[in-house]
Amino acid sequence: STPPAVTVPDGIIEEATSAAGARVTFSSSARDLVDGDVASTCEPATGTTFPLGTTTVICSATDHADNTGSADFTVTVRDTTPPAVEVPTVDDVEATGPDGATVTYGDVSATDVVDGPVTPTCSQASGTVFPLGKTTVTCTATDAAGNPGTGSFTVKVVDTTAPEVHAPANLVVGNTSSTGAGNVVYTGATAHDLVSGDLPVSCTPASGSTFPLGTTTVTCTATDEAGNTGKATFIVEVQDWTKPVV
């Protein structure tokens, strides 16, 4: 009247591979004092897909005298895998003002092995103003089991636009000597940059210089805080207005 002794695994913990749970394999055995090794069967059977949570598996074996022995163990299917977050790659964006630039980046998505698509949230939203320099955007998606998945990318706002320089109008002056004109004064050179605003202008030759007879090109430049230099030119023409002495 002694039933077979059934041997089963210790509790099994398995990671979920889908919303249905996970396929779990195991083995059991049974030995009888009279019949020796006997077949054992388990419910649910090995190779079954077990749902999320804990399931009790009961294994039993019956000897030739119809004595039935049994043992049980638990299979726990858990979800500790975070969602996979997909983030875009963003090319450098040109600044449009001192605050930086409005940046619209591509789609951010997340997929979880159990929950499927999950909606992520990002530390800075697409379509907002990003400052000059590099900004790291971190996007997070959390599944129903509370597992957070993250992905990050960098948005770089650069200033490569040169200042816009406005030169004075071309200037015509008369000579003050046989070689040219001294102390030629001009005004009106200005410069403005999208990021740095109004900038000082430097012109060569400078206002107040001596210019030779003929035409001389004056180059005016301005450099913004990012090192971008803009330029504009105008002409100073020195004409011979001196009458001959008879």
C-alpha cells in the first residue's frame, strides 16, 4: 500500500517572453519500493506555456498495485524585462536666435515583450526651443510591470551663420596732394548677427586714413561670439581735382 515516491524540481522562475507568458520545460521522476522506477505525469505538462504569475504543477505516479503518489512545485513567470526604446538621430541644427533653435526630431517608440507598444515620454519634447550647444534628450517608457526602459540622443544647436555686415556707400573725394587724399572720413558701417545681435565693425583701411589717387577697396568685417566672420566692401575713389598752375 506504499505509493511511489515522486521527485519534482524546486520552484522554477522563468522570464516572460510574450504576453502569454513563457514556455517552461522540466522533468520529474518516480520510484516505487516494489516496482522500481515508474512513469510520472505532470499537470500542466513540461513544455507548456505558463502564464504570468505563479502556477502550481502537480506530478503523480501510480504503481502496479494502484497506489498513487504525488508531489508539487511552482512555476513563476515574471516580467522584469524593460521596454526597448527606439530614439532618432538628429543632425546639427542651425541657431535662429540668441535662445537657440526650435528642433523637431523624429519618432520615438517603445516596444515591450509582454505589453507590446508602449508610449514613451522624453525629457524635452519635439518642437520646443533647444539652447545653443549639446542637449541630451532622455526618453523613458514603463511597462505594466513597472519596468522602465530608456533611450537617449543628442541635439546639437550650432551657430555657423556669419554676421550680416553693411558697408557705407561708395565714396568719391578730391585729392589733397599729388599722391592722393589725406584724412578721408567715412561712417555708416554696421553689423548684426542672429545670435549675438549688433556687433562692432572693423574696416581696412580705417576711416581717417590717407587714400592714394584712384580707387581703393575698403573691407569691413565683424566677428560673432562663435567666431563666424562676415564682411562687406565699398570703394573710395580719389580723383585729381587740382587745377594746373599756369
